[in-house]
Amino acid sequence: MEDFLLYNILLVLLIIVSILIIIAVMMQPAKNDNASTALSGGASELFSRQKPRGFEAFMQKVTVILGILFFAIALALVYISSH
């Protein structure tokens, strides 16, 4: 009975983390790589390769943390369901 309760709690957490990952990815600013960068030889990319700051850096960290949580919860679910 305890395994069933833990399994359901982890399953709900996995669904919540999945929804949060989708939201976090959609909130990240778009990187506009189009045909003009291929034609110009990428000269405009020289100054665009800066370290992300502010909101962009925060959203990248949130996405990484949520991704790690997703895989950890998924592995815990596999372990619980196999035992």
C-alpha cells in the first residue's frame, strides 16, 4: 500500500514537472537563426555570442533543474514499479 501511495505521488510530481518544463521552454527568448546569417557569413554572430544574463540565464537554469528533476522522478518511478 505504501508503494502505491508513493508511486501515485511521484506520478503527480512527474506530470507537474512536465508541465513546468513546457512552460519554461516556451518562456525562453527565441534565437533567430535564419537564412540571412548564412548569407552574411555569420558576421552578426560575432557579438551575439555573449553569456546570457538576466531573465534568459534564469530560465536556462530553471529548465536544467526541471530536466534533472524529471529524469530523477522518472527513474524513481521505474525503480518502484519494478520492485
